[in-house]
Amino acid sequence: MNIGQAARQSGLSAKMIRYYESIGLLRAAHRTDSGYRIYGTDDLHTLAFIKRSRDLGFSLEEVSKLLTLWQDRERASADVKALARQHIDELNQKIRELAELRDTLQDLVEHCQGDHRPDCPILKELASGSC
């Protein structure tokens, strides 16, 4: 199948498929005599793996490690689990940081009168440069 068909079936854009190929996440596609990329079933499985990994928030570096583990039939599942646990720790840290941001903004919104007066604690906080 051509790149457009692979894009439709994988849910990725053709541009992303070319990018993943250029950085080595996806092996170089076979080419027709006229230079068009041709993708097979294995390529679609790899694209689905990459897409699902990215949907779960794994970085490109982590996806590369996961792909290597996925393709290594002699891998230890402990290695996969360790990588997933590390990602969970990073997600939890981001969640804490986002919750702090939300709470700060919520506090500012609650202290803003939201009326016709120009005084606004939200803008004052943004102008102060501190959190």
C-alpha cells in the first residue's frame, strides 16, 4: 500500500510516517521503480505500535526503546515494566505540576472581581513574574 493508504489505516499523517522513517522508528519503506513508498502489514503493525505508544505519552526516545524491546523476542518483561513505571512516575510529576498551576490560577480567578473596574489580580500576578 502507498503512504496515503498507510496513513489512513494507521491514523497517522503521511508527514508523520515520513518523519518516523527519517528518525529510524520505522524501517525505510520499500520503493517502487518510480520512487513511491510501499508499506506492508509489518509496517502497519509498527505504525500502530508507535501511535499507541505516543497516545500514552511516551517520548520518541521511549518509543524507540519500546520498539527495540517489542522486536526482541528474548527481552525480559522486567525491562518493559521498568520503562513503563518510569513513565508513570513522570506522568505523576506532570500531574502534580499541572494541579499546582490549576490551583494557582483558580485562586487568582476567585480573587478577581470580574466587573467593570480595571483592577485585576490575574494581570497583576502575570506582570509580577512570580508564582
